[in-house]
Amino acid sequence: MPQVLLIEDDTSVRDGMELVLRRHGYGVETAATGEEALALLAGERGAAVELAVLDLMLPGMDGFEVCRRIRARTATLPIIMLTARGDDEDIVTGLEAGADDYVVKPVTAPVLEARIRAALRRAEPAAGAGVGVGASGSAGTGAGAGRPDHGDRSEHGGLVIDRAGLTVTKHGTPVALPPTELRVLLELSAAPGRVLTREHLLASVWDHTFLGDSRLVDAAVGRLRAKIEDVPARPRYVQTVRGFGYRFGPL
């Protein structure tokens, strides 16, 4: 039974969402404030939590700061943020703080449950993720980047990606990547030089088969660049192809 931490200050909303999640087979821990949620995650009960659903508009410590503090503790816990307004600035700020996905309130049970299922799938071991990138969702090809693959391990100018071990190192130093960012990197690096559209990445990484929101992709790419690029503003690895999407290299 997957364990979800629901961080929501509105009692009626929290109770309703908890009921829905329990009916769908989830175990649920609840917190009404960010401080309460962080304390829970730091204790014994927090070890079992597999995903957090986080309201941005909390009393005291807001959801943005809660998200940052969770990310400072762990790179692997999936975070879905809830926003009441659907405000673009709030969404972008929340994604930049480390959230993996977002849902605008009021949210229906099927939408929330689908987003949770997709987030939990992304957090599962992703061995081989991205190796099947094909022409679908691409916008042309380019020259290959980096050194040839040796089995499941490839080197790209100091960046080493181990697809079997799901590890990334930069100049010999491990790089801790949350599941979403790791899957973006695996997907792009599976076909160096090939341009992948945002729509392709949304479908392959986030499991969004509907017309998705490119902000999810752009925010994840921004966070990924901050960790693997020497100069994020001048990326060598994850490059933007304006009007199309992103490509890995060429270096």
C-alpha cells in the first residue's frame, strides 16, 4: 500500500482528499502545516512516506519553503503541489523549488489519483528508461555526442551516465537527481543530437498523454542543468532548440 503524505490546511479539503486516497488503496498521513509535515518526515513515520501532496498556500511556512526543505533532505521523494489559483508565477516558483508535478484546485478524484500513480511510477527503478527513443516526438537528428556507450555506461565530456545502476557522476563526483530529472536525462541522452519535443518528454517522463503543460518540462530541465552543467546559462549537455524542444549535446 503506497504511503502518501497530504499537506493541506483546509480541514474539509484535507478530509475529502484523504477519503478519496484511502478508497483508492493508499495509506495516508496528514499534516495541516508545513512545520508539522517536516516534523513527520523527520520521524519514524516519515520513513514510510513514498509521495507528498503539498498545498502551496499554507499558514506560517508556505508550500514553496516546505518544498525546498523537503528537497534539501531528499532528492527522491515525489512532490505534487496543489495550487488554488492556477497562477502561472506560483506554478513556476513551485516547480523551481523542486516539485515534480502540480494540480490546480478544485481537483477531481480521477485527476489526482492519476497524477499520483504517474509520479509513483516515475519514482520506480528506471533501468533502461529512455533507451527506446525513436522518431516519434523528435524534430530531426544530429551528430552523436560524447564517447560511445559501453554497455549501460556512457561518458560525455566528464559526465558519466550509468543506465543500469541509475547513477550519474560529474568529474567523478556523484550527482543526486530526483526521479523526474533522472528520467529526463536518460530520455535525452539515449539519442544524443536528436531533438525531442516537450510533448514527447511530457508523454514519456510524466505519463501525460493529454495536451500537457510545457512548464513541467522546462522547470525539470532548469533544475537538471543546475546540477550537471558547468555554466547552466550556457549548457553543453541539455541544449534548447528554440521552437522545437531539447537535445542532448553535441558537446
